[in-house]
Amino acid sequence: MSKETEDKVNKVWSLSIGTYPGILLGMRTYYEDQQTTHVFYLPFIDLALEVYK
């Protein structure tokens, strides 16, 4: 993809997966200026959905 095409594409959301040391089950939302992040915690794994404003 060329640079011009990349500049025109606006990212609306992203999904990422990560790990953390511990056992937790739940959900939390982080409100920031540029995005809102919803994190789902499962034992040893977290899924983060970032929604850009």
C-alpha cells in the first residue's frame, strides 16, 4: 500500500491480546482523550478493544 493510501485510511478500532501475571476474571474500561479501551480479563490473558475517537 502506498503512503498516500495509508494516510487516507482512518483506523476506527483495533483488537489486541496480551498476557499478565495472575488470575482475574472481569472487564474494565479506560477512557482517554484519543480512544476508549475496553479490556476483558481472563485467567492469564487479556483482550483489549480500542475504539478511536
